[in-house]
Amino acid sequence: MSKPVKTIRKIAGSEPIVAALVLGSGLSAIGDLLEDRIAIPYAELNGFPGAGVSGHGRDLLIGTMAGKRIAILTGREHYYEHGNAAAMRPALETLAELGTQTLLLTNSAGSVDERFRPGDLMLIADHINYAGMNPLIGEATDRRFVNMVDCYAPELRDKSKQVAERLDIGLGEGVYLWYSGPSFETVAEIQMAIRLGANAVGMSTAPEVILGRFLGMKVWACSSITNMGAGLSAENISHEHTKAMAVAGAEKLSKLIPALVEEL
């Protein structure tokens, strides 16, 4: 048993975690939805992220949502912080050891498709690892050769679309392109993303999807659209703008995610 698992079980008990949810920029308020919430600072859990980005939390939350015991990571570590694509591996391995079978991921992203406007949600159907880095580089076993077909579980996507329709929340599907950051994309890079078939671009999520599949989890992910990509509108793209615009997406995710968890 790893040290973080021992710490978590000592503080929060040993009941299995059904699902884990990772929150993106400006989305940490979703953690308030947990009942009987226990907060454990990342600093107390060896290998957990430093969460060195404003707009991200620094706690692991464990509690009940829709009658199920889930864990919420209120912030993530990004590749652009230290150049480590596997930064989230210790945290996700800990959650897998705690019994987590479903990984739910959220992020804030820029749209390159007029169908998705700021304030909308985009259910991720697939991704393009344009950054090229992989969190399994250095893994010594043949488990590193992860099959990424349907890496965003079709059954979870279907359930979330049904839930969204019931709640009257617009939820189109699209392809997410992972760009390493931290600088935003150039106008030419956004045009490239469009030609490659992307619908949104962002600086996270793809490494966690790879790790989740490596760990045998079912994976679901959804983007909160905060801006249009460079050159597609007159808005000034900045991290402050991202955090401010994420509020609209957070309100929709606060309705969608509990209803999806109930269906797990």
C-alpha cells in the first residue's frame, strides 16, 4: 500500500472511491457539490501536484455525490509547469489503488469551431496529442502500449448526452487538441488546428486520458469553452479571461456532473 493511500484511508476511511473528478482552470467551485466533504491538502500526499497555476485548487476532496463516494482533485499539474507529461501519474495511481474505476476530466479550452462559443460545453470524443509528449515514456513494461481507440468511453459519452438533454444543457461533441503551452497559440497554429480536425485547443487533459487508460479506468472528459482561438474573434486572450469565462461553464458542469455520477 502506497504512503498516500495510507494517509487518505487514515483521514477519510477505506470505503472504495467509485469515480475521480479532475477540475480545470476556474472550475474548482464544483468541489462545493460534495456532501460529507473531507479535504486533504496535496502537500500531505507524496507525489500529488503542486497546483502552481492560479485558478486551480490544491486539495484532494473526498465525499458523496449523487449517493456515490467520489474524489475530486481541485487542481492539476500541467506539462508546461515543469516539462513533465507524467506529473499526474502518482495522483492517478493513488486513486486507482483506492478502487477508482471511472475518471472524469474537465478543462477550460479555446474553441476553433463556431459551433462552440464561450460559455458552451464541449464533450470530448477524441484528442490530438499535438504536443507530442507522452506520460508513459520510461515505463518499462509492455503495458505502455495502450490502445487509445475509444479512449473517451462511448457509454459515458452517451449517458452524458442523455443527461444533458434531460437538463436542457447544450452538449455537442468535438476533438480536443493538446497544445503544450504556456503561451497561447498563434493565429497560424489555430488555423493548423482547424485543418487537423480539432474543435477546441487546450493545455491539459490528454496526458491524464493516457494515464487513465493505462490504469484501466473508463475515461470521460468535457471542456468548458472560455474563448475563441487566436484570430477568430476580437477578444483579448489571457489567463485572467479564461478564469472569468469559466464561470458560465462551471454552472453547467455543476448540473451535468452530479447527474452523470448518478448514472455510474
